[in-house]
Amino acid sequence: MSIAEQGVAIAEAPSDDIVLDVRDLQTYFFLRRGIVKAVDGVSFALRRGEVLGLVGESGCGKSLTALSIMRLLPKGSARTIHGEVLLNGEDILEKTPNEMREIRGRKISMILQDPQTSLNPVFTIGEQLREAIFRRTRGRTREVMREAVAALRRVDIAAPEQRLGQFPHQMSGGMKQRVVGAISISGRPEVLIADEPTTALDVTIQLQYLKLLKRLQEETRMAILFITHDFGVVARMCDRVAVMYAGRIVECGPVDQVFDNPSHPYTQALIASVPKMTGSTERLYTIEGQPPSLMDLPVGCRFAPRCPYADQRCLAAYPPSFTVGAEHTADCWRMTAA
Ligand SMILES: Nc1ncnc2c1ncn2[C@@H]1O[C@H](COP(=O)(O)OP(=O)(O)OP(=O)(O)O)[C@@H](O)[C@H]1O
Ligand SMILES: [Mg+2]
């Protein structure tokens, strides 16, 4: 029986215990046409047992931030050129590829944006799950089998023994995503990065999946970096939220505070564009203008060209992170007097 099923209250406030500390991360694409600054100075910390949302428009660098942390950048022109990713105080950017293979899955794991790419179509669910479990336990076949069945049961898949023999195409989208979730947490990671884990699912299945993730998070106390477009999902899932714009985090704080007192004009626009309906899944396309090209970024605030409050100062220099409230910061010159 899980802890949640026993009715024990487990959702205590997150401790100050930082498990993942990302400092000034920069990941660029070096192309013949120029340099694409996809992640350009991203810093945040994640505490044990905490869910931190990472939100922002398409193309702002959310997935690249996640892939940089996992050291799973697309092969070719992308390189992390600066920063630290401290996992329990150790910089995983310094680890060898072999050491990284040991860390991935066991200490830090990721649910990719597209579940189709996470499952291999030519292997059964059981084979893929068993491989993930075997890497951790190196256990005997029977134990691995037992764990595989338990892993599927944990993500609410009925008749797991039969499902183990099936191929991904024999399952619905929602079921596949739950299998991906089961595989991602089978190594009992301390940190899970979930990159838009529900975009491919229809609305009712999304909600079920979010509830499931939340329950697993509360049971295991793993920390989650939850990437999404959707502020409704942030409200439902997250303790804190970081808002990303054109390769940088422009505002970060506890979810309630950011909702009640959004301080960066970009956050204000994002929240204003959320339809006033809980459980909304609409994408946030209603802010006028376009984000800047990541190949040709303005020297000043990156939001200035779209910002109704921008003045000379905003065009001249990128603002520092100002403190807005407890654990609440915003990179906006208007906060100078705050
Ligand atoms: N292979 C590539 N070559 C050049 N630029 C790339 C490449 N892949 C991604 N980029 C650029 O990196 C930026 C960040 O991409 P990323 O996938 O992190 O965005 P995202 O915030 O996850 O967007 P979405 O919400 O659509 O998933 C994008 O603006 C994109 O143009
Ligand atoms: Mg993405």
C-alpha cells in the first residue's frame, strides 16, 4: 500500500534542502549563419520534494534547458558553453559520459516532450521497462519481472502482466505516456524533469495524468521541474514557477505570489492571456509581437520591443534580478523602486 493510500499527510512544505542547483547555464547552437543563444544565463534551484514550473512561449528555450541539464543535447551544433548544474552539490557538467549514464535514470530522469520518441516501437513495453529496472537493480529475472508489474500498477495500468507483452502501438496515447512515466521513475530518481508531458493527450486524459504525476511526486518526494505552456497546469501542479523569455528566466517565485503579483510585464501578459477557466489547455499566443531572434538579441531587456512600459533604460541594458518578495524575483527595471 502506498503512503498516500494509508492516508498519511505527506505534502509538508518543501525543505530548504536543494537537490538541483543550476547556475548561469548557457547553451548555444553554433551555426554557419550565426550563433543561436537558446539558453542564455539560466539559473534556478530545486528543493527536494518541490515542483518548480518552467513556463514560456514556444521557442524560449525550455526544452533546451532540460536537455542541457540531462546532457542530452541534439548531436551537432549545440554546446553548453558555460554554467554549473549541481546535483547534490556535484557539477554534472563535469562528469564523463559513462558517469552520466549512471546518473541518468537513477538520480535525474526526464519525460520527453514527445512520448512517441521515448518508446521504441520494435520492443515490447515489458522489454523496455525491464531494461530500465535491470540497469538499476541488476536483479534476478523474477525480481525484475515483479518490479516491472509493480511499476505499471503504480501508474494505474490495468492487467499489467498482459500489457508487458504488448508493443507501444497497441496502447492508447494516454497509456503510452503513463508507461513513459513508469520508465522514468523506475530508477527512483531524486529529480524528474517533465517536459510538457501532457501536450499529446486529450483534455480528460491530461487531467488524469497530472493527478497521477502529483500523486507519485507526493509518494516519492522527488523534485520535479515541470515544463509547460499552461499557467492553469502550473497552478495545479507547482509550488514555484519560473517564467522564461528568449533564453532567460525573467521572473521566479512561489506560484501564489506570481499569480497575485506578477511583476515582469511578460508574466503579466502571460497571465492575462490565460482564459479564465480552470483546467485550461489553450496555448498562450495572444501577446502582441514576436519574441526576438535568438541569433540577434537586443542588448537591453529582451521583452522591451513588446513591452508597453519600456523606456530608454530598458533598451540600453539588461536589468538585474530585483527582489519583489520572499523568494520572488523579477528582471525588470521598473522594480528599481520596489
Ligand atoms: N537544431 C537546432 N538548430 C538551431 N536552433 C535550434 C535547434 N533546436 C532548437 N533551436 C532553437 O532553440 C530555441 C529553444 O528551443 P526549445 O526547444 O528549447 O524551445 P521550447 O521553449 O522548448 O519550445 P516549445 O514550447 O515549442 O517546446 C528555439 O528558439 C529554437 O529555434
Ligand atoms: Mg520544448
